[in-house]
Amino acid sequence: MAQPRSVADRVRALREKHEASAAEVLCQRGLTESPDDEELLAHLGMICLDLGREQEAVDHLERSVGPGNHRSAYRVDLARAYFAAGRIADGVDQCELWLSQNPGSPALQIQIAKLLQNYNCLSEAEECYRNAIQSLPRNAEARLNLGNCLSGLGRIEDAEMELRRAIAIRPEYAEAHNALGLLLLSLGRFEHAWEELEWRWQTRKLSNHERRFGHPRWNGEDLTTSRLLVWLEQGVGDEVFYAGILPDLVAAGFDCLVETDPRLVQLMRRSFPGTDFIARTDPPHGSARGSDISYEIAAGSLWGRFRRDRASLPAKPYLRADPGRTGQIDGRLSKQSKDRLKIGVSWYSANPRSGVRRSIPLVQWKSIFETQNCQFISLQYGGNSAEIAALREKHGIDILEDDTIDLWNDLDSVAALLSTLDLVISIDNSTVHMAGALGVPTWVLLASRHDARWLREGAECPWYAAVKLFRQEDFNDWSTVLETVASELGDLSDATKND
């Protein structure tokens, strides 16, 4: 007869099915009977961490390792909890303790290095990767991660060398090719960057997102009598960004059918009247598979042909908002702003990979919001009204919300709203790409670890002439950026009042 599964086994099964609440209840019941059960305490700590309750996670995981349990495998989880709770030094200490108690394990060195790297402890991560590589010199993944780590440390030549070593070890290693492409893109070495970024569809992140329509891929063939299917790729901000290539296709006389996010179709059709657009659907729209289509290509793959250096970058805005809708919104906002500068703001990203480091809690914007002669208007999608209400109640700062516009779904109206503004101040999200493509003056607040498209230095944006970049100097510290933005906004406000 099968033995009954332990409570810990049942909790593990629930966690694997992402049933955190049920797993937590079962853990609590098990700990009622066995309050010092290390495995249950560790499970409960990780459940709390998954649910965003970092301090509770730390409390449970500290108990799981115990003062006498120096070899507990749960120290890695405790380090992860410390990092999530902002206790970086404690997290590093736990990693070093665990490594000292388990010497000679390159796999553990790599595991710890990834954790350290994720929380920007790059020097410590580098040491772990190098220790691992001493034992495993042909470990391509370790060299890839070391290359990314060195890139974060600003040691560009060393980073490129490690990425190329990873590729030499595994020539078909898509992750390494893609990482090298991003590094080259961040340096403005566009021609070679686009070549490496062609590997993006074979990476873990994008391998299931490449569109297939049954046509041959376009590789530069003559299109004089042929029609090209172009599909805008990845997220909304990416689609807007990659749409910057469409004027080149129009100028070249290409007959194109472009597939895009359904929310962008109306805006795209108005902005590119000589081009046909269809909404992205699964399965694809019938016309995308029509016999009149000769070739297909992802929009990002066109940049390697038309954007090989800075001189070939778009010189002017390419999106056009609905004039009628813009006028309606402008009339409404002008009454509320009463001749003050209309400043749109966006501060939060829900991106699961980078949203935390990109986002800036609204309360930290206080010095910006105290600028005179400004009316701030929320551009934040995702239901953040409670944060706005809390700011109003605690600090008396009023940010307008236009309840007539669905900021997530009604992107044509969002474009109209953006076109009424004097300035947009935003973290890196889809808002800045749309504002930039519309030609709206935009200030982008960039985290120290940011998208390679924004390059590595400078305030000038290569893609959008109206966009200015404000760069975070230290990981997770927005104070200098916000002070600089507040100062420059004050200068802009004063200049406006004096006009």
C-alpha cells in the first residue's frame, strides 16, 4: 500500500501548481503540529516571498536555517528573501557563507552568481562566475552570464570578449548571440547589432512568439511586383518603435501589408495612409496568408537593412493622432489646467522581468509635483487610482485622471491625449515610445539597467528627436534623477511664465 505523502510533499505539489494560498494554509497547519519543521518553515518563507510579503519570508527562512544549521540548503532561499526585502548586505553574507561551506562546486557558484547578478551585486557575481569557469572553462552559459555581468560593470571590452567566447564554444547559442547584439546596440554599433539580434526568435524569451504565415522570408529580393507582409513584433511599445521603419518602406515604393496589435490599427492606418494594416489574431487574418503575398518578415529584421548607422535613423515623428479627438481632449484639459503647463506622468511598469527596477513609487515624485505652474495628468495604465488618491490625501497633490479614456485599450485616444500635452515625464514603458513617435516633448527616467535601445550614455535619444533621457547613476536609487528632473521642470515652468 502506498505511503501517505508528507505535509511538505503536499505543500511542494501545491507550489508547483502555483496554488500559493492553499499551500500557505497547509503549511500553517503542519507547523501547528511541528513548529520547528525546517522544510515547512522554508516552504512558508518562499510562499510569503512569492506573495510579496518579504519580511515574513525573512522571518520564516531565518527560523528554517536556525543558528546551529549552518549547512542548510535553505540559506540560498534566505539570501533571496534578504535581497527582496532590500537587505542586500545580509543577502551577500548568506551567499558567501553558503559558498564557504560548500567549496569546490562550480554548479553552486553559478547558482549563487545568478542570484547576486539579479540584485546587481555584480562584483560578487563576477567572482563566482570566474571561480566556476576555472573548473568549467567550456561552460558557455557561465561565460554568457559573466559577459552580461561585465557589461553591467561597464567593462565593455571584457564583456564582448566573454560573449564571443560563449559563441565560440556553442556557435548556435542563441542567448549569447542575442546578448552580444544587445551589447552592440547599446554601443551604437547598429550594423553588427542587428545581425546578432536575428537570433532573438531562438531565445527562451521569444522562441514561442515568432509569427509564421507560410510565406518565404524576405531576404532583399526585388519587390517591384511583389507584396510584403510585415508583422510588428513583441509589446505595444516595441511595435510603435519598430513602426519607425515603415516610412522607409513607403519611400522605397514597397507594397506592404502590416500586422499589428488590434489596439494600434486605427492609429497606424491614419499615420501611414498608403499602407494596409490588419489586426493580429490567432490564427492570423486570412489576408495575411493570401496568395498576393510573396514574402514575410518581422519588422525588427528590417532594421538591419534600413538602420545600419545613426545617419539612417528617423529624423521626424511618424505617428499622427486624430485631430478631432485631440481637440476634444485639449478643450477639456485646458479648462482644468487653467493656463498651466499640462504634464503627463507615468511611473509604474508591470513587466515581470524588469518592472520593479523601472518603476518609481509615486510618493517619490513629490518634488516634481510641487513645481509651480504645472497641472499633472496621469498616463498610468493598470489601475493606480488608489496611489493617486493616497498622494492627494497625504500631501494635497492633485493628479488629474481622465476617466473617459481607457489607457490600456483605447490607444488611439491615448495618442490624442499625449498630443495635447506640453511635456511627458515617464519611466521606460510604451508611453514614451508613443509620445516620442508623435513628437511630444518627453523626459524618460531610465534605470541603471535599462533597455539597450537607450544606449549607454548621453541625454540625447537616437530614435525620437523630442525625447530626453535622464539616467539613474546608482542601482535602485532614483533620488538624483528626480532632483534633476524637478530642477529642469522648475526652469521650464519659470521660462513659460516669463513668456
